[in-house]
Amino acid sequence: MEGETAKPAKGRVCTICNQRRAALKRPKTLEQICRECFYAVFEQEIHGVIVENQLFKPGERVAIGASGGKDSTVLAYVLSELNRRHNYGLDLFLLSVDEGITGYRDDSLETVKRNEIQYGLPLKVVSYKELYGWTMDEIVKLIGLKNNCTFCGVFRRQALDRGAALLKVDKLVTGHNADDIAETVLLNILRGDIARLSRCTSITTGEDGPIPRCKPFKYTYEKEIFTYAYFKRLDYFSTECIYSPNAYRGFAREFIKDLERIRPRAILDIIKSGEDFRISTSTKMPEQGNCERCGYISSQKWCKACVLLEGLNRGLPKLGIGRSRGVNNEPGKNTKQAKGVESIQSKQCGNLDF
């Protein structure tokens, strides 16, 4: 009725606009905000990261690593929006890798194809079969479920770079988020991998290689990416890879989630710790060169992808994984072949590391 004071909306009011009803509590700051303000701060933070770190230059061709999952889908959507809004002047492309996993990648690629139409971004798909002669289904059939993620990770990193080269892009961006980077810091500490530990928190890697990689979501929490995709009703694929339930990274992921429940800023604190690590100047670091077999960047005679591929093609897939044991993890078995490959084993290719 006229003259009456309007009643306040039920529930908490957004702490940013102080007008609309709060729709969520931000995992990173614990602020209770409305959807509209969440969209604004989410996009502005990513824009701030891009500008502060000078990730792009006007006129650059940029490939977005697109798997169809929430991270890459949100990255494609937000980057295309910011490109228009802030006049980045970028030519954007979607780049997908078909690992050859029936019931998983074939379905997720259909999502990416829909994103191609929804966002108006050209799509390029490269496959393990055409690049290496193997699909992941064939590899798992040969080696089983143990160590299969090693093959897939090495091949995928190289496949993305080869796809980016075909597109003739200047940069490759991936949807790695803050949770992913914190996990990687912990994994590299547990492995004692100093080379990767020194660069895993870098927002841009491979600057000395042919195609630098960027991570605009470096400080963006996975929960906020999921919330953004959910509220925006973005079209993404949510099924986990059927071959990854026992992946070593999964243990680090669960530990990170436990820490986040206790202290939400733990994720950013781990990233900050990784950034602050200093490697002793007396520590011998691997020198980058080129693989003698395929010409790809490597710190050894052969790159890791070629070592693994050699094992697959010879019917001895574990030669590229174990150093001190023979095939099938039986001491002494096929020792001669194992020693032959041991000399060309390497850490994963330098600029492909996450």
C-alpha cells in the first residue's frame, strides 16, 4: 500500500551491492553475494590476471584447450566475452584432443562441437590415433589400468602443442585452475621433482619454446568455476575419465579438498609457497634440447613421448616407465632391452609440463 515501507527480502543481502538477495558464499573469500555480483567479480578477477600478467598482445592467435569439461568450457566462454568487452583483439580457436576413449572422449567432443557453434569459435581436433598410431583404449588393453595415465598425460601435452602448431597460434591457454596448481605443487614435492617444482606455478610456461602456454584460471577456485557454469547454464560434459579413478593425482586432490574445508585460503597459500620456492644455484637442472627422433623439445636424447611410443610399438610398454626393473616388473626379465631404453629415458618434455 502507498506510504508503507517495503519489506526487506528474506535471507541475507549481497555484501557487494547491498540490494539483491545473496545466492552463494564465495569459497575463496566466504562473502555472501548475489548472482549478478558473482558474475561481475568472477570475470573481473580473470580480466585482472590477464592484464597484470600481460598474457596477450593485440592481434595474437590464441588456441583454447577444450575438453568439453567445466573448466575449459568456462574458459572459452569467459575469454570470448572478455575479448569482446575489453577489446583484446585476439583471434580465438578451440583445440581438442581425441585420446580415443570410447564412452568418454567421443561424448565430450560432441559437447565441444556444440560450443564451437554457441561461441562462434573455430574448432580443431587432433587424435592420438593419427599422431601416434594408438588410441588410449588400445593402450589400456595392452598395459592395463596401471600407469595408463602416464601415457595419456605425456601424449596429451604433446598433442596439444602439435595441434596448436597446425593452427599457427601464438599462445595456447588451458583451463588449469587454482586447485590443479596447488595439487601439482604438492605432487612435485612428493616426487622430489625440482625441475617441475621451479616452474609449475608459472602462469606462462614454454616462453623459450615455439608456443607459450598460459593459465588465466591460476587463482580461480574450481568450486567457483563450477558455480559459474551452473548459474550461467553453460553446456559442458561432467563425466570423469573411465581410466583415471586410481590416478596418483587423485590422492593429492582429496588432500587439497580436506584442507580447503578447514581453511579456504589453503589453496592460494600453497600456490604462494610454490611461487616462493628458490632452487639452489648449485642444483644441476636438465638442459633443453630437441628429440633426435621426432624433433620435439626434450631434455634427453629422446623425448618421453617417443620413449613410451617405442615401448608400445615393440610390445614392451613398461620400458618407458620403470628404470630398475624389467618388463612386467620382474627383476632380470628382458633386462637387456630395458637397459637399451634406459639410456634414452627422460623426464617429461620441458615445455609440456604443467
